[in-house]
Amino acid sequence: MTPAVTWDDVCAARERIAPYAHRTPVLTSSAVDRLCRARVAFKCENFQKTGSFKFRGALNAVSSLAEEERARGVYAHSSGNHAQALALAAEVHGIPAHIVMPEDSSPTKVEATRDYGAHITFCPATHSGRWEVAERVGRETGAAFVHPHDDPRVIAGQGTAVAELIDDAGVPDMILAPVGGGGLLSGTLIAAKRLAPHALVIGCEPAGADDAYRSLQEGRRITDFTPHTIADGLRTPLGENTFAILRECVDRILLVSETEILDAMRMIWERMKIVIEPSSAVAVAPLLRGNAVAEGKRVGVILSGGNVDLSRFFAALEGRHVPSV
Amino acid sequence: MTPAVTWDDVCAARERIAPYAHRTPVLTSSAVDRLCRARVAFKCENFQKTGSFKFRGALNAVSSLAEEERARGVYAHSSGNHAQALALAAEVHGIPAHIVMPEDSSPTKVEATRDYGAHITFCPATHSGRWEVAERVGRETGAAFVHPHDDPRVIAGQGTAVAELIDDAGVPDMILAPVGGGGLLSGTLIAAKRLAPHALVIGCEPAGADDAYRSLQEGRRITDFTPHTIADGLRTPLGENTFAILRECVDRILLVSETEILDAMRMIWERMKIVIEPSSAVAVAPLLRGNAVAEGKRVGVILSGGNVDLSRFFAALEGRHVPSV
């Protein structure tokens, strides 16, 4: 079988996205290293434009459009980071983006997507509702569909993050990335197998949305499940392409609990003073376990994004008693 | 009158602290620039060791001790960032630190200070209680006192932050720093007057703790007031040295409201994905005003620290309903 995505695709993606995407920093922390008993290099995609790695894939997809496709633009359905990523990718290329968002999307995310100039159509907050409305939008606009994680151009784009990480921090012994739909992990696998062939590449998944773990175990793609996790970016099933790439390449999937996710997220906020979203913390959580999977190793971690709803925190601060001294 | 701190002192501080302190990054954000209608370079002291610029001053003070003083160590009273800063500064130099902390200090800060190996003595949470206990600790230990903001060695150390900012980001038109006890602003003034003599240097102060503003207006140091502000690092009065330096050098003090502080803090967290404490946000707030004080200008902002109590936020997250999709 011809692989859906190759190393050459990742290289081409790097060139395409370079003019518009941030080359995000790689951060380290001696405090975190002590806690994890490892040397950890964090690739900070929370600092990427639109606040997540999703911009890489969306941008590569838009940059790859044929000339005749550009005028009709792109479309997708997403309530989350892919919506903003595709909207901005279309904006920088001066083409239209049509985004289908569930009625119950957070107003902040709708606003941000609209700010990037996207046309928004709301849909029922159900799986079938999303697809029906998305198909209608596609038919009416003639726009090109950009799947959030199974589009090979998207997968190739996501692979550019780990390529930069290895360029900047050297070849690690182990690479951790979160897995939801599998786009980031698939891209990471394609690039890492070339740039760090001896590194263990581990997908990290919430136990409350363990479809990738079970899909690999059962040898068939599990798509019918009800996720229960705070990691809102990781509630979707694998796609066909990402499932095939994971089956072929991934070394291990580790499951983490909700408590582990929150503990890891808090540890990063407190020790590194950066804002990461729960989905990012999923790839940090295994490092904090007693049976340190990474002890003494050089570890690369992809911090996938930093889009967190801060309303509650600031509401609490505004209402708080301000003590006098 | 001989100035308490000179440019040469700042240069000497840079050399002393270089082996131990982080050279923190300078970050920029096109989203923030659009909102502020200016080109803003942020000096990220939230990434400094112990989470704030205070480590610079404390480290310079400890590094400046005479050989015969070292064995008896240092002491201070602080419920906040100076406690951790002095504790770590003493630890890296292998000397004892005695820290007097109010009984009602946050357990996190007490723990962090103890983790750096400091001897902690609790005191009543009153101004006089602090000083009484601190004087006793000083008498009993023979340790050297390091004032959190009025010690000339501390002021010189704090001046190193803006020196690095100008080295890395070029000479700005305007520099904003928060003012509480005035150590950071004084050091910033000494360094900026040499490195960026034409830059306007502005102290930013909570309206709920406007003693620096009023002290300069009235020409006498106001020390008797009851602060009401969330910016817990800025609730203290100016010292004698810092008052003298501000009188001589500062271009302006701008007052900001509590709402402006929270809005600025949230803007930085959301747009830049970094954790800053309310005291840092005080120096960002003036940039978000309609009557943009900085419009079109190159602005340097000292983000003083990132030590925020995240308990409420994570308590809210843990209790929150985790939706299924």
C-alpha cells in the first residue's frame, strides 16, 4: 500500500508554511526536568498562530490548492482549533473559508474564527448534523474540503512541528504527542521515523477517549464511542489515514486519567508560566508517573496548543476579596 | 547628593548574576501590537528563576557580600516573591537564608521558600509584627539584612532586566515598569537613562495603591496608606532610596484601575499564552486605553513575574461538567 504521507510531503510542507507560520520556540525547565527525572524539550505550539499546531496542517492544505480551486475556497466543520486555523490559513492566502460550527460552540471560538474572515454556518451539535450541514455548504460553495486530521496535506503539515523540534533540540530518545484524530501523531511519526529513527514515539490519549488505544489493540478502527474527557481536542476518532499510519509506525499508546491531565497542566502553568490546554497536558502526564517511563532520557514533547477558556478563572478573580496589608 | 545606585553598579550586577540568573526571553506578538497600536517588546521576567525579577536583585545582593558576612547568611521579611528569590540566591551561594513570613502567607509560597532551603520564621501579619520578628531574627543570627526594594544592591540587580531588554530588542521610545516599593522601577531608570536616554520611562501603579504617584506629587514619601489592589506585589510604599531615584529620574506615573489590571492580564494570557501575575499586568494596562499613550511607538514592557495562585482555576476545572460529543 502506498503510504498516504511521506517524508517528502513533510519537507514540502515545511517550505510552504515557512513564510506564514511561527517557528515556535523549544522551551526547557530545570524544575520540570527534576520532577520528571528526564531532560525534556517542549515544542511550544501553544505559541503558534491561532494558538495551536492546527495552523500548520491547515496552512499546508490551503497552500497546496490548485489554482482553479483557490477562488472557491475551502470548507470544514469544527468547533475548535481547526476552525480558527483554517480560517487564518485561508485569510493569509486571500481565499474564502466556510466553517460549519455546532450551535453550542463557545462564543469566543466563534468570534475568533469570524475575526479571521471566515463565513460561519451553524449546525446541530450532533455528528450527523455536522456532516449534513457541511455537505450542503460544500455543495453550495464548490469549496474544497479540508478534513481536520485525515487529509494527507494536513498530516504532512503537522509533521513539521517535530522536525523543527529535532532541528532545535537535537535527536531525543523518546517523543510524546497527544492523539485524538491522529493528525499530529501521524505527522510526528512520519517525520520522526526519518529524523530520529531510534526514538520511541508514543501517543498519549485520555483514558476517557481511548479509541486509538483500542483500535490498535483490536486491529480495527473504533469510531462509535462516547468520550468523557476535559481534553476537548482529543474527543474525535482516528481517521482512515491516521489509523493506517499509527498501525504501521507508532511504538505505544499510553492512557492517562483526567486527574493526571489536570495535574500535568497545572505543573506546566506553575513551573513554566505558559498556558497550555488540556489536550497538550495529555502528552506531559506520563512523565509525572512514579514508574517514570522516561527516567534519565532525552524527551521531546509536543505541546499542541494553548486555547483555554479563561472565563471562570477571571470571574473568580474579579469577584475575589482583595485583602489589604 | 551621591546617588545610591549608578550605572556602574548595574554593570557590575550583570556580571555577578550572569552565571545563575536566566537571561529571559523578549517576546513580541502581532495580535498584541494590533490591540495596543504600538510595537511592544515584553521582557519576560515571569520566566526568571523563582518566577519573578526579584531573583536578580536578591542574587546581586548575596553575590556582593563580604567574605566575613557569608557564613552568617542573609535575612529578610517577605510574604511574596522576595522570599523565594532571596532563598534561592542564598542556596546557589551555599549560605543560610532566614526568611520572616506572615502567618497568613499562602502555603504554596511558604513551601516554595522552604524548598530552596530557607529557615522560615512566622510573624504576625502586621507591619510592626513583621519588623519586630525580623529584627529579632537579625540579632540572633547576625545575618545581613537584604531589603526587598530599597537595598542599593537590589536596585542595581533589578536594573539588569531593562539592560537585557534593550540589548535584545533595541532602543525603545518608551519603557513601562510597575511600581510598588520602587526597586524595579529605580533600577530600570538608572539603566534606561544610560542606554536609552531619550526613552520616556513610565512607572505604572494601581490606583488602589497610588502612594508613589502621590509621593511624587506632594514631594514627600507617603508610607501610611491602606492598599486595595489585586496586584499583591505592589502594595508596599516606596523606600527612601527608591523615592529619591524616582524624584530625580522618572518621567511619569500612570495609575490603572483594578478592571484595567484584570483586562490586561487576561489579554496577555489569551493572546500570548503566558502566565503573568497581576503586578505585571499593571505595566500593560495603559497600552490598552483608547487614548493610546503609546500609539505607533516602540515600547519596552517589563513583565515582572508569573506567580499566581491557580487553585481556584483548577478547582473550577476539576469540578466542571465534562461534556461528551
